[in-house]
Amino acid sequence: MNILILQGSPRANGNTAWMAAEYKKAAEAAGHAVTVVDVARKKIAGCLACEWCHGKGNGACIQKDDMQELYPLFAEAEALVLAAPVYYFTMSAQIQAPVQRLYCINKPPRLRKMALLLSSYSPGVYDGAAGEYRGICGYWQAEDTGIVTARIDEQKTDATRAKLAALVAKL
Ligand SMILES: Cc1cc2nc3c(=O)[nH]c(=O)nc-3n(C[C@H](O)[C@H](O)[C@H](O)COP(=O)(O)O)c2cc1C
């Protein structure tokens, strides 16, 4: 399966990046092809709601920023993994922007499965992000393979690594 992971923390050696890397390792070991994009290192603006894409643009976005690198990856993705730190009870803005810029294509055409990896300081702060993620799974008719969360004392642990491997097994 062709898997695209969006890693949405600006901290290159942080917990979200670790979760994305561990998921990738397990998925590659299972024979999947995996691309990780550090979206926090990209310049991706929010959707302008200009509707150019649904008219003259014929499915293309009028904004020419780093999102242009991602559109071909979304075109091929069969599984999408959102890996985000929790910022103010939801996913980081760096994850929200590329997801909302898919408005021009409505949904990734080959997408069949999704997963969510969340990192936070506190426990019990995941409802906002999980609700948004489940809404997107439903909207795109992609199977929700599950959510792995890691609060401060669960980060970079064998237990979390095992949960990530279990998630990969659901692909
Ligand atoms: C702007 C900002 C907002 C945050 N909001 C929350 C929050 O609402 N709840 C929480 O538990 N942690 C919050 N955190 C802490 C991060 O979610 C936590 O440190 C996470 O592990 C960071 O992931 P990273 O190591 O991948 O960067 C926030 C951090 C930042 C920088």
C-alpha cells in the first residue's frame, strides 16, 4: 500500500516525528511504501475559499506554494496518516493547512485508509483532534484504522512503539 504520512510538528526530534518514523519503520517492514512529509517545514497557506479551483482552475489551486509538492503525493496515496502535536486541544495548524487545501480535489482519489498519531503534554486532550479526524475519515469514505496517542510519560516508549505497530497491522 502506498502510505503518505504528514508530520505536523516543527520539532524535528520531537515526539510526533518519532511516532511518524516508528510507524514508517513498521509499515516498511510489512512491505508498504511510505513517504513522510514534514509539513511544518513547508510553506503552506490556508485555503482562500476563492473557488478558483472549482471554476477556471479545473481542480488546481490558485496558490502556488509548497502544497504543489504535496498534490502529486495525495493523488497516489492509498493510506494517509496524520501525525500531529496537540496544540490548544486540536491538531497543529501545520497539519490543518494541507488537509484544508485538498478542497480543490475534494478527496484524495485512491485513499482507502487513515490513521491518526497524536502527541501531547497532558492526558485526555484528544477529543477535538479525534473528532476532526473521524469527520474527515467519514467525509472521504476512508476506513479509520485507529488513533495512537502519547502524552509526556508515554513518549518514545516501547509501549507506544507496540501501539504503532498494532496500527500498521490494520492496514
Ligand atoms: C502552541 C502549543 C500549544 C500546545 N497545546 C497543548 C494542549 O492543548 N494540550 C497539551 O496536552 N499539550 C499542548 N502542547 C504541548 C505539546 O502538545 C507537546 O509538548 C507535544 O508532545 C509536542 O510534540 P512534539 O514533540 O512532536 O513537538 C502545546 C504546545 C505548543 C507549542
